Amino acid sequence: MLKTLREAFAQKDLRRKILMTLGLMLLYCVGCFLPIPGIDPSVFSDAVSADVNKYGSSTFLSLLSSLTGGALSKGAWFAIGVSPYITSSIVVQLLSVAIPSLQRLSKQGSEGRKKIAIITRYVALVLALFQAIAIVFQIDIVKSETLLWNVPDFVVKILVVVSLIAGTMLTVWIGDKITEIGVANGMSMLVFVGILTSGVTAFTNSIVKIFTEGIDAIVTPIIFILLLVFIFAFIVMFDLAERRIPVTYAKQVKGNKMYGGQSTNIPIKLNATGVMPIIFATALVNFPQLIMQMLLSFNNTGVENAYVWYQTYMGTGTWINIVVTALLILGFSYFYATMMFNPEEVALQIQRNGGFILGYRPGKPTADYLKKVSHRITFFGAVFLMLVSMVPSLLFTNISVLDGDALTTAFTSIGMLVLVSVALEFDKSIQNQMLMKQYKGFLK
């Protein structure tokens, strides 16, 4: 990757795109540190810390803060980040399979994609509204002493909700601009920088505490680093793994020219679904917990008892939570794989172009073979995702790092997969643009 960046900076156009990407990411980082006016930011920090410590495990607020580089704990404008947009994209993508009108839009080329993008932004706006209200319900907003006007508390809460929504939509705009004039996918890059910032901050705090606690405490962070490197190497190896199915095209004579007679392959990635099954499974398991957290603000004893029971038996790190999440990941992996890879459609395209897979007749036999291979690869991909999702719960939580809770929250299964996937996507995007530059130069 370093070699790719060095070669990219040697080209003026790519250097400008990379610098624009870094500039917009820097703007996002500034928004993650800029507090909302009129409130006391320490209240947000205390609420995120209490979210981890009160019931024994990290939950909604701490996870959201880790995905935004600690913006929520600072009471910043970009405290919600791009999470509503990501959720909106998933919802619209799923609905495009079930709703015929959205399905037609997805097949209308660039114009259809533009309309779907507009729908996704409106859905993200609604989700940001609900998420901002949920945060205000969970955090007891305190007015800042520097507030010039003595306004009622509900006005301050409305200000916080509006500020969080505005920050979210500005974040979406920054992500779109990175995609348009920068390098790689903007939303992915913003999530990447948020997770990386949380991890670096947590690890830096742990290193600083080592100097105050003594040199003996350095052993555990070293073990944590070694485990982290091993897990990243494991993720990279499986993320790049793919099964290539050879396809041969018969020779065809059209007019005075001969076509075909070549061999190619159909690459099926082991982890084609990415982090989506983990996101779906985690969201479904944590949804009852999120609802109960919102209801805790009403000081209802029954709700609090139910929340404590859920955290004890179904909370993050419990065996029931791990087993249920693993089974949901397996189910969502098969569901999402069927959306991304259609064996019947691929077999039909091969047959139309005069191709065949050696040993299988065109048509239904080829589709059945592709379906069997896809199901097998999906199973191993789901097992890989289940292993990755259980690593932080089984390994990192048992390591008594000085700032272990923060490190475990920062380096979650979703976070590690996103870091690896986005880094590989960024490298591949730069290589593709450099290759296109070479083609343009060759044509000239």
C-alpha cells in the first residue's frame, strides 16, 4: 500500500484527489471535536462511561461513540456520524427486493440510482431524528454555564436534536463529496477514520497510564498488540480469498470474424457479504436493549429490572448473546448472499454468450452447480464471520489492559472488519485509477 501511495503522489491528478480526501476527512475530524453550543459536554462523557460501567458491558452509547471517534463522548456536532445513512442504505437495499417500484428504479441505470440515493437520504434524515431523540432521552442534558439566555430545558434539548441532525446530514454531504471528487467510497472512509481515531485514542491512553502505573504493566498491551496483528492478518487472508470457476466460450463465426474460443473465470469471494451479516445480527440482538434504554429515563422499576436481566443473560459477552448472534450471522449470510449472487441469472448470461462450465451442460445444470458452490462458500464465509464476531468477546475482554474497556469497545468485530475492508478498498481504488491513467496515456 505504501508503494501504491508513493506512485499515486507522483501523478498530479491522483495527488489532488488524495489531498482533497484528506482535507474532507480533516473537516470531519474537526466536527467530531466541535461541541454543540449551549450544553455541558462533560455530561455526554459521563453518560458514555456509565453506559459501559453501570450494567457491566458496552452498549448503544459506547458503541456509537467508538464508531465516531469519540464524538458522542465530547457532545460534538458529528456525534451520530454516518450510522443513520448506513442503516438507511441497508433498509432501502432490502426494500428494493420486496417493493416492485424500488426494484424498477434499481434497474434504470444512473437515473434510477440517483433517485434511490435521494430516497436513502430522506430515510437517513428520519433515522437521524429518531436516533437524536433517543440520545436526548438517555442523556440528562445540562445547560452550559456560558449560555447567555436563561431558556427552558426543553429548548436546549430541541437545540441538541437539531444540531445532531444537522451534523449527520453535513457528514453525509462530506461523504458524498469524498466519493465524487476524492478517492474510494466516502461513507466507508468516514467510518474508517472514526474507528481508527477511537482505537488510537484508547491505545494512547493505555500507554500513557503505563508510565504512571509502572513498567510491569507493559506486558498486557504487548499481548494485545500481538493478538490484534494476528487477527488483522487472519481477516486480510480470508477477505481476499475467492473461488474461481473456469468458464470456456465456444468459437463463433459472425461475418468474416471469429469470436470466442477463450477461457475466463467467475470469481466468488469467500466473504462477499462483508460486514453486513454482523451488522444485521448485532442490530437485531441489541434492538430490545436500545428500546429499554430509552424507557429507563421514565424511572420505571419494571423496565430497569428487565434491562438488568437482559444485560445479565443476553448482554454483550454472555454465552447466550454469542450463540444467538452466531446463528443470526449464519442466517443473514445466506440471505445476503442470495441478494448479491443469482446463479440462474449468471447461468443464463453464460449460455447467451456461448459459454459453458466444463462437465456441466448449459442452463439448469450450470445454475444448480453454481448454486451448490455458492452455498458452500457462503457457509465457510459465515463461519469466518462468526469467528471474527466472537474474538473480541472471548479474547479482548479477558485481557486486563489498563484501559481495556475502551480498547475492547474500539476494536470490535465490526470495527476490525471495516478497517481491513476499507483499507483494501482504498488501495484497490488508487490502483484502478492509476491503471485508467495508463490506458488514457496509451490511447493518446
